[in-house]
Amino acid sequence: MKKWLLAALLLGSLAACSEKAIDDKVTKESVAEVSAGNHTVVNPLSDAMNRGRHELEKNVAVDTSYYKSRDVARGDIVYYGDHDVSRVVALPNEKINITNGQIYINGAKLTAFYGAAHIRGYDYKAFQNSDIEEPAKQNLIEEIYKKEVQEITLNGDEVFVIGDDWSRSNTSTFRSLSLNELKGKVVGVCTTCSTP
């Protein structure tokens, strides 16, 4: 009996450890302070990238020539549309789905800091313990942290973007984008720059 129990526990542990995962050890959570230099400075139309520090709400520095010589990468914050910025979570030809607020790429869990639902920098556990009042808290948990998106297969010229604050992300900041819609890569914020 003990051997069967031990075998079952071992098998369960192996199954849990074998879940495929995609991580991003390159992308940093905070953005750099930069000088204007050759960058275009923009003020995004939404606060969908707010991780609780309000960094990317104004004076966002964009390298508009970045993607002329480089490929887009997972974790990049991109500038597109009418002053929209979002984070690239899925790359061309990948399949993306969201299950219970967790992003999966080609069936593998995206374990990067931006791989699951966040509201103002709170992950699910921190949000549950926040001082946000009921029933608003429960409504946000249901709407954001338990979000479901059926699998989408991106074309060879598309990426999928999501704002870091899922409660502030909308159809312009939570969607697929064609590569030719990208106007540049966000490289930081310029707090000493005047507002455009």
C-alpha cells in the first residue's frame, strides 16, 4: 500500500514538473529613464501599461527605427496606432490562448512576469489581499483574473499584444497586430522631456 502511494505521489510530482513553460529572462519589469536623443516622445492614450508605478503614461520614448533592423521579441513594449503602447506576448505563427487568466503559447505556460493577469501591478494573490472593496473586487476577479480566450493562431506577420494592466486593456491594447502596424519600440521614459 505504501509503495503504491509513494508511486502515485512521485508520478503526480513528475507530471506537475513536466508542464511546458516559456520564460523571458531578458525583459525587465521597470522601464529605463532615457534622454530624448533620437527618440520620439509620445503620451499613450490609455494607462493599460500601468503596473502600479504609472511609468508609461506620459513622456514615453520610442525608437521608431528599431524594427527596421531587428525582429520583434516577446516582452517588447511596442508603439502603434494613435499613441497606443502594449507588450508583445506572442510572436508570428504562434498559438495563444488564455485559461483562467494565464497566457499559454503553443500549449506552454508563459511564466514571465507579464504571463498572467495583473491589475495595477497586483497578481491574483496580491489582489485578493488588497483593500479594494467588495463587490468590485469579486467582479474584477471574475472578469480579469479568470479571463478565458480561445486559442488564436497568429499569421506569419502578426504578434499578439496585451497591456500589463488587464483591467485597463481594451480592444486596442489586447489584440493581434500586423507587424506593419508597429511604429516603434518603447525604450524608456524621458521625465525631463517636455510633454509633446
